[in-house]
Amino acid sequence: METKISKIKGYELLDASSGERLERWGNAILIRPDPQVIWQTPKDLSYWNNADARYVRSSSGGGTWQVQSGKNLSQVVKYENLQFLTKPMNFKHMGLFPEQEANWERIDKVIRTARRPVSLLNLFGYTGAASLVAAKAGAKVCHVDAARGMVNWGKENAKLSGIEHLPIRWIVDDCTKFVKRERGRGNKYDIIVLDPPSYGKSPGNEFWRLEEDIYSLLELLKELLSENFLMLIFNLYTTGFGIGVVRYLLQATIGSKFACKVNVEENGLRVKSSGLILPCGFSGICVRHAGQKETEHDRT
């Protein structure tokens, strides 16, 4: 897990204890639950007692934000020359996952060093951070998410960043259905990024369950990768899956067609109070180089 200095401006993980994160988003101090935080270290920072908002889980599922009166929690967080609007959502999210910074850097570098036109498909694209990074680096981007509100939020981030003129197709659709249509159309992509939830439901009432659906989706995606594709990134937050599961999934699907190198990295955020790293899921990265011969050795 990388521990280099973050380029994100406006976000800090101040502390983590007893199942909660203490964070700064712009000028707002928030407390959010995190199942990974099983330690019970002292909550010495005064912010724990006077945060601007706290997300409290409900015994019946979900939860609510308890907000200090008159506090504006909508804030702008910056990464390089891009800007992202963040605000509290019903399921404790803020509209941005700062732990994805390493992947944003990876996407930017691969596109800029490709020295050829690059097309990128961002599935379960959320509010568009990876899409904006890719477009800014010079790629032609297709962004897909089943939630219209998330797609509109992504468009707002593009406008806020001054790159709304760049080639990003904003698609509201069920990701699996979209991929099947793209396969039928014969469309190919040099980079695919997918960030699927553990479960969800599209506007057309199609249910997504990660454990049941991810293998078949990856099988479809290998048909959408161009012959000399550059990279596929698969992000996974489900706590029940480990590094070996991610690696096996990618080798059994993408690796069954292409000779590609598979690397799995743990994502994380540095906790300011301790200097330690809070784990935040995994990223599986498949990389294929043009002209690489397919051999059984390369697939392992």
C-alpha cells in the first residue's frame, strides 16, 4: 500500500476509532461509520465532540445525518486541476472516494504515455472522478452509471473543473445491459474501469449482487477490450473478499483470453493523528502490452 503524500486538497482523515472516521471535507468536519475501524484508541481530538455532522446508523438499516444547525456541508475538494463537489448522501457517502487517488494517477500516466488515441469505459462511474482524470489526460471517455443523479453530478464536476467540452459520453443505464449492447455493436476500449457496489438496483429494477454477477460481467468485459488494451481496473470494497479472490477473478476471466499481468493492491488512507494507513478495499489491475505473446506462463 502506497503512503506517499496526497495531491488531494480539501480532504483529510483526521482520526479513526471505535467504528468511525473523523474527516475534514473542505471546511466541514464529519464523522462517518467504517466497519474496518475495529480498534478503540482514545478520541483525543476535540473535533470528535464538536463535528459539523455525524452519520448515525439505524437499527432497521441505513441511517441519517445529524447536522449542526446552519452548517453548509457542500464542499469542493480538488485533485490536480480538477474540482469535485462533495456533499452528504443517504448512505453515508460524500460523492468522492479519496482512496482512489492511486488509481487516478495510474490512469493519467497510462493515457499520457500511450502515444496513441485511447478510449476508456468507466462502469459504475459514480460522480465521475476517474472519467474526468481520463478526459483531462486526453482519452475519449464513456461514463456509465444506473443512477441519473450520479451522472448529473459527474457533469457538474466536469463543468466545475472547466472540462465540460472534453469528449465524455454520460450514459444513464444498467451497466451489464450496456456492456451487452456494446459487445453486440463491436465497440472496443483500451482501458476499462469498474467500481461495482456490493448490491444495488437500477431504475429498471434490475438487481445487482456482486457475488452472483461479477464473474459474468468480467466475462463480458473481456470481449470489449481492444486487442492491445492498456489496462483494466477492478475496484472492490466488499469486506468478505480478499486479495486472492480479486486476483483469481481477473486471471480466470481477462487472463483466459489475454496474456496480461495481474496485480492486486490494497487501497488506503493515511490517518493524520497516527500516521497509520486505514485499509479501504482492493484494486485489481490487469495490464497488457502491445505485441505481448500469449503463453500459459504469462497468465500466472
